[in-house]
Amino acid sequence: MTGLYAARVAARLRRELQIDVEMIGGRYGQFKVVVDGNTVIDGGAVAFLGVLPSQAKILAAAREQLRIK
């Protein structure tokens, strides 16, 4: 499920923010979003349980990081 969700988030980031997205496999339950080398979302221990941040929260964090540039 995490992989499918990550693919959907990546597609939305590409579509809405017109940014390049690279998906990198990790350990089971690991979920991080990195923008310009900075981690903007880290699912932490609850990602292992399948509790992932919402797409809206991920997009907001990515937008905020991109404004910093």
C-alpha cells in the first residue's frame, strides 16, 4: 500500500507543482518526502503501521520548501 500511495503522491507533485520526482525504495514502512535535499515529510514510526501523511499536507510542505529557494 505504501508504494501505491507514494506513486500517487509523486504523480500529484509532478502534476500540480511541475517538479521532477524520484522515487527511492526504502525499508518497509519508511515514508519520506525530500525537496531540494531537505526532508519536508517524515512518516516516522506510524508509517510502519500504514498511517501516512495526507496528500494535502505533503503538497503544502513541498510548496513551502520550494518558496525558500
